[in-house]
Amino acid sequence: MKEQLFNNTTTDLFQSAFTLLKELIAIPSFSKAEDKTADCIQQFLEDFGVPTHRAMNNVWAFNQFYDETKPTILLNSHHDTVKPNAGYTLNPFEPIEKDGKLYGLGSNDAGGALVSLIATFLHFWDKPNLKYNIVLAATAEEEISGVDGVESIYNELGTIDFAIVGEPTEMNLAIAEKGLLVLDCVAKGTSSHAAHPNPDNAILNAIQDINWFNNYKFEKVSDLLGEIKMTVTIINSGSQHNVVPDCCQFTVDVRTTEQYTNTEVFTIIKENVQSEVTARSLRLNSSSIPLTHPFVQAGLQLGRTYYGSPTSSDQAVIPCPSLKMGPGLSTRSHSSDEFIYVDEIKEAIEIYKNVLTQIL
């Protein structure tokens, strides 16, 4: 067993977390294939004497003095990554430290947040008489909104009163985030020879609905998240130049707000377009937490700011009050030669500790 670090300084916690992050970068962990990073995280915790639990590629642990009569805080982040894009000039699986940055796939999204939360959990793990329990969950399939991630183990974590979801927010408080609704649409028409008149062209029928998606404004607008955003992202139709198509398929990415459930948005859309519309999932709803929540207030007192996030995360499937908070910058996620600043991780551990100390 390694020497325990739970009562040591942020620097000690940082060094262990930073080493772990380098190890995770070096292990490919695409969604649904995160078993090796799950092994690494599980071994890291057990080396410090922390008993762990595991289901598929999800790893979780409870604080040493867990008490079912107390409320519980969940510290959650994911260890899966997207695949590296073609613009990489560095080896995405080689952790390269240079000019105050750590390069590597998953360093920013969301390895930095994950290891910072793990370090924070270790700091509080053996503290007696806390007002809250703390549960750590390093989970899978976030990048594909998969069903075998955090929601698959949520009921194993006990009753959760509040969750911190580790995503790159520059350690500010993302107290709301947009939900996600992906729609597969099919516009129908009548097939014919292109040389003859045909008013029922599936492509032209699709264009009418696409224009609706582009121009429609939902009545209710969120103070934090603004308007619901609908974007046509894929279109496919036709077989050859001289045949009028009888089918045009297109996909719409819909970013919802807390003003509507995904089911309500889906109903409004179906009432307004002629195309057949199928939702891939209705479960990724928008989420928010009140400004009055004790954790939010503690963060604000330490000088953090709050905002509404346009991107989705595992918050969408965590059915309790939650917010996103973590080191790194969201716009670096999924980019070529992804990186996180080394000092961002050190700062994150200190901020997590200080905010939680105020309420624990």
C-alpha cells in the first residue's frame, strides 16, 4: 500500500493526481472500450487503501465513514474519450508536458476534472464527522450518452442529494446546461423521371421542414441558456441524376432548455412538420440548480462565477440537483493536440477542497 496522503497538502494530492492523469492518457479509452482505464483508476484507489466497487467500466467508492442517515454528495466524471481527429500532430496517447501544458487525448475532457475530483475525494476520504457522505464515481460512455455509464450504476450509489459533474468549466459554476434531442427525419415524395413535371419531390418537401427548423422560435426562453437551438446537420437523398427521389432523410440536433422537457419539444416539432420524425432518445433533458443551493453559494463566496452551459454531459441522466465544475476550457475538448494547463489541475484541487470544506 502506498503511503497515505489524505492529510497532506494540495501539492501532494496534485502530484498523485497528475501522475494518474498521465497514465490515463497513455491508455486508449474510447467509449465502450474503457476497461483498461477503469482498471487503472480502480488500482490507484485501492493502492491508497480505498475499497472500490465496479460494474462494467464504472468504478465507484464511498468515504470511510459513510453513514446512510446523512445526505450524500456525488463526485462524478468520465474516463472515456472521443477518437482523435485527423488534425493531431502529436501522439494522442503520449502524455507530453511542455510550456506549462500537458498534452494528450482526454487531458482536458475530462481527465483533468476526473483526477482533480479523485484527489479531492482522497482528501476527505478518512475524515470523520463530515456533515455529508462523499461518493466518487468514475464512469463510462459519457461521450456517446451511453446507457452503460453513470445512470446504470446510479441506484448503487445510495441516495444522492447533490452531484458535482467534472467537466471543463475553468472551475466556474455551470448551474444549468442544455439538453440534447437528436431527430431522424424522413420527408416522403413521389418517384418519377426527372424530365417530367413532378410537384412531389422529396427533397423540396424536406426543404420546407428544414426551413421550419431553421426559423421556428419556441415561446419560452431561458434566462441562463437562452433559446432552444435546432440545427440540421445531415441530409441524404437521391440515387441518380434523372430520378426524382421519393425519400429524403435528414438529421436535426436540438439543444433544449429547462423551460421545456424533451417530450414537450418533440410534441411541438411533430405538430409543425410534415416529415416523419423519430427521436433517438428523450432522456437527455436540460438540467439546472438554484443559485441559492449551498454549494453554489459557497463557490460564489470564493469568487467563482456562474453561467449556463450550451453543451450536454452526464448531468442529463443524473436525477438529482447537480452542476458542472472542473478545470480546463470547454472549447479545447475534442480538438487537435488537446491539452490542459498543469496549474489548472493544481488550482482545481484547491478550489474543490475549499468549496466543499464550507459545506462539509
